[in-house]
Amino acid sequence: MEASEGEAIASLQSLILDLPPSCIEVCPAHPTYFVVGTYYLERGADNQTEEVRPSGDDDEEKADADSSEAKAASPQSRNGSVIVFRLEDGKVHLLQTIAQPSAVFDLHFQPQQDTSDVFATVSSTGSISFFRLSPPSHVVDSTEEGRKNVATTISTLRIPDMDEDVLFTYFTWHPTIRGLMSITTASGNILLVQVNDEYQGVRVLNSCVLQHSLEAWVVAFSPPSAAAASSSSSPMREQEPYTLFSGGDDSALKYLTLNLPSPHPQEENTDDDDDDDDAEQELTPPFPAVTLKDHTAGVTAILPLSLLIPSTSTGPSPNSTPVALPHLLLTGSYDDTIRLFLIHPLHITYGMRKASLLAEKNLGGGVWRLSVVGTPSVTTTTKVTTAQADAAAETIILNWQVIILASCMHAGTRILRIRGSFEYSEGEATNETTSTAEIEVLARFEEHKSMNYGSDWSRVESNLYLSGTARRDNEKADDHSNRENEVVCVSTSFYDRLLCVWKFKIPE
């Protein structure tokens, strides 16, 4: 990447946190609020370093591994916190800090709308903690303390029969099945677990659905298909196959198909071996996992893109059967490169590998996290051709665009625009004929002086019109023209404990 590529952005506000920030996410239910997790390794008597996160440097990674082995026999000395902030008029206000006995490695809010005020964290001691965010309008206590204490702890759970020395590195919620989580570990395992509706019990569905030879850093479920998204007969299509993707320090991108089970309430942890065996058998993949070896270093970020095809007069008709699109998958790596893959689900290809690398770009730093800004823009057109025997054939041309927020470790934050297209016969998207894509750096934020591990954007402070979104009723026309496609972001960096607020405008 050219050093000057993309517009250089300056911060609106910056502040120093008490502990190093490891993760950040805006609350979808209350988007004025966001939560930061912190991760701190206390200095021991031998004056060990505070290296607690991978740096992408081989020597430092080896030193950290040696340090971890030396400490294996001693109690863990990591701790952390959960910090709640409010972002209003471009200014950050710290509201609440909840100390944690273990370091917080990752946090995410639940994707289901009615529980999107609940978030979970995973820790350095193999625990999962659940919290609920209740802003002032939802808090009965009108005192100053009540207004600030907006997050409450629901529970902290442990995986049955799992030792405390297991370090959870990342997790993700299933997009439609409530309480279904996949978790990565420093030992390279990918777990599937089901948490009950009260967050008081957890059941292991598969203790090693995917395996990496080194640390597993990231896991992701495929988004709901067009068929599932358009279904009005059932709020969840639990039996529809999904793809599970994972990445690790072994430079491998792995994926497989799962026939996910219907969720069922679990009142408490169970030691019933028969139940556990049934659960694992139920989630046995129908095909072996596929490994892609396009990365030259560890795979640290995976972001499946969700594209919904519009029904228009120039595209598929409203009454046509929704098509099954191949997976568009963004990945990040220690090799400083973001990549875009087109991957056909194994349940469509009957277990055959069908994947291609569409585009890649060096971003100048290890790509640790990726997130979509706004909603991907998708348009379709129809091309009529004459096939054999003079029969007319329709080809659908799908053009798409997405804005990406990338946390790039020592290089800071990047705003990207990714554009692509592919052609397919109506109803046969899995047999696309051509696929193209390009990645463009729009902006860069480089005030962080250490590892940028987490960034997110404000759904309230920003003013996006990427997909024809209607203007707010109370918004003046001149305000609209001045702020259209303006995005407000919050980014963090680890060793300098810096949190910054900044904004940029997406060019036409």
C-alpha cells in the first residue's frame, strides 16, 4: 500500500484508558453507547513483559510463547475490565467500569433484535460472561450513580470439564439461532456451544468442530441465505445448512458445512454423557473441512458479506425463487493483506472445493478486525442472450459495493470501499460465469502509536445514505447536504491505551 493512499484523518477527541483496550463494539439496541473490553498482564516477580496480544512479529510471538510456557505452572495473572461509554455530538463520555478477574479477549452483542442489549465476553481463563446494557430511560434509579451504572452482569459461565488455563481468543454469535456461539481457543480448537435463554447454562455441541495446528484467532458463521431472509413462514430456518469459517496462526482458512440443530432450552449444565453424545452426533459435518492456503501468515479476521438481491423490474421478479448466492468472504492476516474470496458452500457442491480469490490489497499492517459500515449496496440488471436452438436465456448481472472499517494493528485504521460484480443465470447463482472485484482505500487514521485491535462506527452520530435511506423527518436540507455519507468512528490502540473519535465522509 502506498503510504499516502487514502485521505488522512485527524481525531476529534482522544483519551487514555486505565488498561489496554482489546475489543470494542457499539450496542445495536442503544447505538449511542459502546463497550470496550480491556486485557492486562500483570508484571510478575521475574519482571516479565506485558506482551499479551500477538504482534505479528515472529520474535515477539516466540518470546510470548516461551513466557507462557514458563508460567504454565503458576496461577494466571491476567485481569481486565468492561468499560461503558456514551458517544454524543462527537464526544465520548466514560460512564462505568466493571472490573473483571480475567482479561477480556473479545466481546459481542447478540444479533437478535429483542436481545441486542445483551453482550458477552470471553476471557483468558476460558469463561464466558454475559451483561445487559440498560441506558437511563430504562433504569428506574434516577440518581447520578443510577444514570452511570447502565450495564449489569447477568452471569459468568464455564464450559463443562474445561480447565481454567484454556484461553478463549474470539467468539461469534449465530446470526439467527439464539444462544448458539462458536468460540476459538489458543490451543487451536473451534467450539460450538449453546447458551440457554436465561444465560444460566451452557451446553457443548461440538468440542472441536474445526482444528488449527496453532492458535485459532477467528471464527464466523455464514449469513442467512436469500431464501432464509425472504422466508415469512418461520422466523428461523434452523435446519438450513450453514457454513462455518475459521482462521488461525497456522495461516489456514478453513470452512465446512453444518446442519445446525433446532434450539432447545437448557435449564442447567448437564453431565449426561448420552445427551452430550447426541449433541455432537447431531452436529457432525456432512463433508470434511476444506483448507485454503492463500495466506502467507496467520489468519486473524473473517467477515462474510451479506448481500440481499433486490426484486426489481430489471432483475429477478418478486415471485421468483430466491437464489442461493456463493459466499463472499473477506479475510485479514498478519501478512498485512485483506483478501476477498468467493466460496461455494459444500452442501451445494456436494463436498467439492470450489473457491477463488477475487481481490487482495496490502494495507500496511496486520489486518486484525473487519466490520461493515452501513448496508452493502446491491443492484441488478438483466441481460438476454440467445442460447442453443434460438432459445432466449436470461443472465443476471449483480453489482455490489460495501464500505469496510479495518483495524490494521501497527498501521492504524483504514476505511475501504470494495466493489464487485458477478453474472449468473436466474436461480443458478452457484454457477456464476464471471466474478470481479476491486479494493480501494478511502481514508486512513494513523494517530495510534501501538496496535489498533478494535474499531467501530456510530449508527447515531453517522449520517449514511449508501442505499437510498430516507432522510430523517426532523433533519434540515442544509444539514443533510453537509453531513450526507459522514461516518463517525471510535478506534483504540493497545499499549498506549488510546481511544480516539474521528469522522470521515465517503466520497461519491
